[in-house]
Amino acid sequence: MQPNVRQRIALAIAAGVAVSTVYAAQPLLVTIGTDLGVGPSTVGGFVTVTQLGYALGLFLLVPLGDLLDRRRLIQTQFALLPLALLVTGVAQNAAMLLVGLAAVGALAVVTQSLVAYGAALSDPAHRGRTVGTITSGIVIGILLARTTSGILTDLLGWRAVYLIACIVCLAITTFFTRSARQPGIGLTYGALLRSTVDLWREPPFRESAVRAFFVFASFSTLWTSIALPLTEHGLSHTEIGAFGLIGAAGALAAGPAGRLADRGHGQVVTIAGSVLLATSWAATAHSLVGLAIGAVLLDLAVQAIHVTNQSRIYRPDAGSRLIGGYMVFYSLGSGVGAIASTALYERAGWTAVCWLGAAFGAGSLVSSVRGVRRTSRAFRPCGSCR
């Protein structure tokens, strides 16, 4: 069954809601830290523990989509995610909050199960478009999470963010009672996890995974630490969250990038996106206007690279394992960017954070160039064939 436009949009909305639960805390770090007695230099740990939970879920849960019926797996994850959100929303101390956030991260990987589900429903000629549509939903979810959480915090307090998300996720479970079923393949769970680890031996996967680490380390460097300088400028939670609306323009890159990947231009998009990622930080080091411009450019770059990465490595026989294994590096990069940027800001200020983000962007560019060189060597004719 080829998903139609309405079904692709529904999958994108579900993915956006799920992933928003991972990023809702970013503009609230200072407020949550103050409420629970955690200092500014360590509040990045809230994001890091969520990303570590996300990485664990990517490795242990997402590959199950190749073993079980994906629709039921997705529905089960959406049924459990509200419990984790409830624990987070009622947390009375930092330890309870960290447990809740880790569980939220582990269960929010339903986002990637949705990507694998949509890709498996699509024929190869339209797979990039489907992945691009769902990725657009993910980008919008990530960025609007900041806007929504900022508004809700100003109106109702930071706990309301998680309690309302709990209700929304419960409502989404009803959609998957009517979705197409996708039976899994005949592997044991242990064999499934071993085959996920074995993906590292494949050069295209390895290159895309390393690039994902750098790309999302750069992304997290911006969006985790951005609340710190904006708070010092006197902006409210709503105003800080509004920067998510600015960055949401990055979602526009996902659709075109997917279509270009379908036409065989993925490498060009990846190189161009990596250059833009590394250079976008030059704008963020200056005024608030420059910060807004840099955020748009950075998000455009990140989403273009992310879509072409996933389109490049996907294959139907191991879709969930490939996406889950790949996204582990996304999560690790996000966690490193979060903890490094907040700690660096406390010690050296915003300019140092910008240099850190640019360095991660340069890592993505180096990875992209090396990938192109490896591919060109693989197809270079031998001397006797000239």
C-alpha cells in the first residue's frame, strides 16, 4: 500500500508530537533547574539524559520493527509514552525528573519507528518523498516544542507541558488501530540486536552514522544552549520558544532534499548542507537578528543532510535496524552537544559555543568529502580497463 498524502501527513504529525516530548525542556532549562535546585552549568544534563534514553531506545526498541508488526509496536509505544510524561510532569526532585526524562527519551523513539513504517509502505521511487514528509513533521515537532513549551510555561508552569503532552499522546494511539499492518521477519531478538551492531561494517552506514553524530551535535549545541543567552537578554519563556518558529523554516528543506535523493543527487545535497552547517555559525555569534538568521540556515542544513542520509542507507529487509542504528549516533551527538554547550557557555560565553558548533559542522563536512572520495575510488576503472 503506497501511502497517500493524507496518510503521510498523519504519520508526520504523529512523529512530530512524539519527538516534541524529547525537546520540550530545552527553553525551560533555567526554570526547571531553579525549581528543582540544579545549577545553570549542569542543567544541560536534563537534555543529555533524555538523549541517552533515546539512544538506548533506538538500539533496543526500534529494531523490533523488523521482528514484530510495526503498527502494533508503534501503538504500544504511544500507549507507554504518556506514563513517562506523567512521571516527568509530577517530579518533585531532580532524581525523579531524570528518571522520567530518560523514560521519555526511550519511548519517544516511536518517531523512528514511524519513519521505518512509512518507508516500508512506499515504493523505491517515492521513498525519499515519504521520508522527507515525515522528517518535516519531526523538524516541526522539535522546533515547535520549544514555542509551545515556552507559552505553556508562562501560562501554566513547566509541569503543564508534560501533562498536556501525556493527553495528546494517548489520543494518537487511536490512529494506529486503523493503519496498515506490517508483519516482521523471522529473527530472534538476540540475532536482531547483533545484526544491528553488524551494520557498522557497511561503509555507507558507517559514513552516514558518523555524519549524523556531527550534524546533531551541532544542532543540539545551538538549541540546548540558546535559552541561556536569551534569558540574559531578558526574554520570557514565550519569546525564547518563539525562536523555534524561526528555526521551523528548516523543515522546508526536508521535502526537496528527499526528492533530490530520489533522483540520485543525495551526495550533492549532503556536501552543500555540510558547508552551510559549518558556516551558519558565523551569523549566530553576533546580534539577536544574526542568531535568528543562523538558526534558519543551520536547520535547513541539518534537515537536508538528515533526509539524504536516511534515504541513502535504507533497504526494506532491514529498515528498522538501519534507522534505529543510525539514529543512535544522532542521539549521542545531541547528548554531547547539549552537555558540552551548556558547560562551555558557563565558562567561556556564547562565542565559544559558536566555535564549538562550527567545529561539529566541520566534522560533518570532512565526513561528507571522505564519503565522496570513497565512492569515486570504488567506481574508478582499473588500468587494464582504460
